[in-house]
Amino acid sequence: MRLYLKLLWLTGEIGDGAGDVDGNPDFPPTEPQTEVHNLLRAQLAAAQSKFDDLMKKDVPHFNESMKDKSITIISH
């Protein structure tokens, strides 16, 4: 959630604006904004990779182990 909120803020700063921020597409992002964007993009990619692994490996294994126990499985 923290990463998502940071991405929203960054979009407001460098995009069309977000409430308290005007934003201006006529001016490119500053170097610090670009650095933050790259940092957040890397964090998001890492989080997505972990989620994908969870959904591909752990969830199917969990669901299989719960079949005999009449417990609702996790679906996506």
C-alpha cells in the first residue's frame, strides 16, 4: 500500500496533477523525480515477482493440501 501511495504521489507530481499539485506536461520530470520513479518501479517489479511466485507455487500447493479438509480454496 505504501508503494502504491508513493506511485500516486509521483504521478501527480510529474503527470497531469493530483489535487494539491498542478502538474504540467510541458516540463519534463526533474532528475530526483526520475530517480524516485526508477526506485519505485524496481520495488513494484520485485513485489510483482513475489506475488507471481506465491500464486504459481504456494497457492496451488496450499489448495491441494486443503481439498481433503473441506476448506475453501484460494482462487484468483
